[in-house]
Amino acid sequence: MAYVITQACCNDVSCVEVCPVNCIHPTPDEAPFATTEMLYIDPETCIDCGACVDECPVDAIAADNELTPAQEPYLEINAEYYRRYPIGPDWPELRSRRKIPADLGTLRVAIVGSGPSACYAAQELTTHSAVQVDIFDRLPTPFGLVRAGVAPDHQSTKGVTNVFRSAIGHKNTQCYFNVEVGTHITHDELLAHHHAVLYAVGASSDRRLGVPGEDLAGSFAATEFVAWYNGHPDYADRTFDLSGERAVIIGNGNVALDVARALVMNPDELARTDMAEHAVEALRNSAIQEVVVVGRRGPAQAAYTNPELLALGALEGVDVMVDPAEVELDPVSRALVDDPEVEPRIALKVRQVADFAQQSPTPGNKRIVLRYLASPIEITGDDAVNSITLERNELVEVDGRLEARPTGETETLPTGLVLRSIGYRGTAVDGLPFDERRGVLPNQLGRVVDPETGEPMPGVYTAGWIKRGPTGVIGTNKQCSNETVEQILDDFIAGKLPEPVADREKLATLVAERRPEYVDYRGWQQIDKQEKARGSAAGRSRLKFVSVEEMLAASRTGA
């Protein structure tokens, strides 16, 4: 028997660290880790010890003789990876953890944000007994996009928060939730109370299409829709017109597929998750029968990952439809798919889409239609969206890469709902430099730099999407954050960080004066406890509070 990594993999690499035979790859030290969709277990090397199963934070690992029908493709996916990348003696060992000399005193670090990159940074920092961490978030609840971005039907993925609890609840960690840096406390004040300030604020805005009609009623960013159905307090009062039979999603990354699933899934299934109650009720009354997901390039270049694509095919009562003509690959893409040196994930994407193209619609089923080689050129309607016009693309090789070029061939699809899902984008942080083109804080390995001099700004760091852009999955942030933590530790050990001029007690006093409504870790525990209790009473995993006022009231229970 061997173990198999399946769809829920978050690339956290906790499994890698406990594997006694080095059979889980790629590791963070290997080049493929930067682009891998998931981790893979070598069936020939696995010794069936089960250490990885116990360590996995999202329950993504199963024995090969216990796979469900939906998980069975992963047996071949894991094996195929090692046919392409056989394990050998030249595979590198994992790096050892950085050590802080015992005589340097206490390192104090403020982390702005509480999403995955922030929590992974706090987790790594608090492995050192001489480090104190203060976490700030403008919302009363932690975990960022794990709470407000991960699809409700991916409850196992949200299990990674069990790992994060150990970081935010650590004895050396203080939490200041419902405190906005720049409003209730300034960047300079954080620097005055800490050796280092690490910004892990994510990428909260979205990219625009730049086409006529984009601002019509019925045209939204998919990020708004996701935040709405996940109960984010900034979006809980939004309304979406679901009275039409077709919705169109522009972009074909994982978020686009998450939204497509939500729009056509059986609401009874969603009602068992932590989806916000207002969203479940709206989807119960939805008239949408078809969701069209539009990508500007071909199936070999699609942005979604194979696990998300495979999950579409497992939806009960939903057909996944593809025009066979759109599966035909251009010569460059075909050569890429057939190249034995290319990671098998690309070929797998193409094969899966080709399988969808052979399927016939089932009477009475809803549909997700995957479209390729098309771009929106106009959204039309008088006061609200009633159609979208797409233009056909062709792929042209330019300087060794493929570009999507418009052909002039157009078609118009009637629809009342258009959701753009073409990427998250970071926003500027007050008082810090910002790379407008990339939407990130300019940095070198996590050290924020002055763009005019190229020199690091003393004591200022970044991690996560605001550091590298919106790439990777949840676990990708672990290595990103650890890299930044290494820079903080190096600078502290080298004496490059100025000593704080105020102590931790003065910080607590300052926050309490400026923001008496702040929520500490115990307050979050009260919110968490009540949400779970409400969910249990309703037969759900969790029933979220969706307003700040409700959250604050819950946080004070038992205080």
C-alpha cells in the first residue's frame, strides 16, 4: 500500500518535513516547487508509515486502497509525476531551520494582516522563544482569504486554520483584530514599538477588463461575489441578480471555477458548508442554468489547476461542456504537451478538457461551459447587463512565447450577470513605496526597498501576495513567509534593526486608547465558538456572523 495526495493539497509541505524517506516532492528547495499545482508521493518509495497523513492540515492524503471514485485519478497523477521526475541521489535535502543566538535579547515583530502568509510568518517566528509577535488586522476575525476567499465546498482546505491557531494563539503572540494600521495606529508607531514590521496584507483589489459597459449593473468582480457568499462584512449587503438563465465569467483561474460551481451546485449541499446564509438563500432562488467560463488562450494555457478542473467533473447534476473545436491545439501547444520534459500537469489539463468535449448534455442538468480562445470586447445593456460580446483569438508565437491575437470574429451571448475573474491586485500601503505595475511592495527577498536607491528600508518587510503578486496556493505562502523571516532574523543577528523606543505594555495601552473595540485572541475564540455552535444547531459546519457589530458582540461574551 502507498499513500496518495489528492485534490485538497495546499502545498503547505508539513508532510515533506515529516517524511522519513524523502518520497514527497517537489520540496521548497527544488525548482518545480515554484510552479507546482500540488505535491506528489512516489508510490515506489513510500513505505506506508502514515506520518504524512497525520501531519497534513487539510486531510488531502489517503491510502491508495481507500480512495473514493472522485479521488482515483490522483493515483495516476502521483505516479506520472515520478515517471517524469524520478527520485535520485541528487535530490536536495531540506534546509535546516535558522537559529538565533541566545544572547541577543528579545526580537519584537509586528505583522500587519492575519491571512496565510501572516500566520505562516508568525508560526516560523514563534519557533524561537526569544521572539514576540503582535498581529494586526482591520477585521475582527483572522485568516484572511482562508475565511473569506476559499470556496465553501472546500471545507477540508479551510482545515489549514487549525495550523494557524497555534501561531495566533501562541504565548508569545498578541492579537489586535479590528485595528486598522493607518487609521488607528500608524506605520511609524509600529516601528517605534518593534524591531521589524512585516506587511502581509494580501491583494484585495481586482484587475479590470477595460471594455465598454464594464460598469453596468450586473457586471462585477468575481472577488466581490466570493466575498459576498463567504460572508465578508464589507460585502454581506451586496445583491446579485440571479434571475437570468446564463452567467458569464471572464477568466479561467481557480476563482472562476469556484464561482462557477457555486452558481450551479445543489443549494442543499452548500447549506451544509459555512457559506453565508444570505448567499445560500439567494442561490436557492437562482434561475441560472448555465455558466460560461471564458479564457483568452487555449486549454494548454488555462490558469486553473488540475484538481479544480477535475472537481468540476464530479458535480452531481451538472454537465461540463466544451466545444470539440476549441480543444484542437496550435502546433506550439501540441509540441509543449507532447514534450517529455514538460511537467505532466499541462498534458493532464488538455486530456481532461478533451474528455469533457466528448460528453453529451444530460436532460435536466445544469451546465458549465468552458470556452477558450475568446476575449470580451463589450458588455451591453441600457441600465443593466443584457449581453456580452466575445471576440475569437488565435495563438501566435512571438519571441518564443504564445500571444493571444484577436481575429475579428465575434459573437454575442445574452446574459444578465458578468463576473470578471482575471486576477487579484495589491493596493498601496500608506507611507510605503509601491510598484504600480505589479501591484506589490518593491522588495528583495521580503525586505521592502526604496525604489529610488534600491536599498532596504530598515525594519520593513513583506510576505504573501503583496510581496510576490497573486500567485500560488495557500501553502505557497509558507515558503514565501519563511524566506522573509530569514531576512528579519539575519538583520536582527547582524545588528541592522533599530531598538524599539517603547515597550509591549505601552503598545497595548496605545491600542486600547485608540481602538477600545479591538478584539484579542480570546475575543476571537468567543466568535469562533459561537459561529460553530450556530452552525451545529443548523446542521452546518459553521454559521458565520456577517457584520462587524455581530462579531464584536460575540467577542465580548464571557468577557
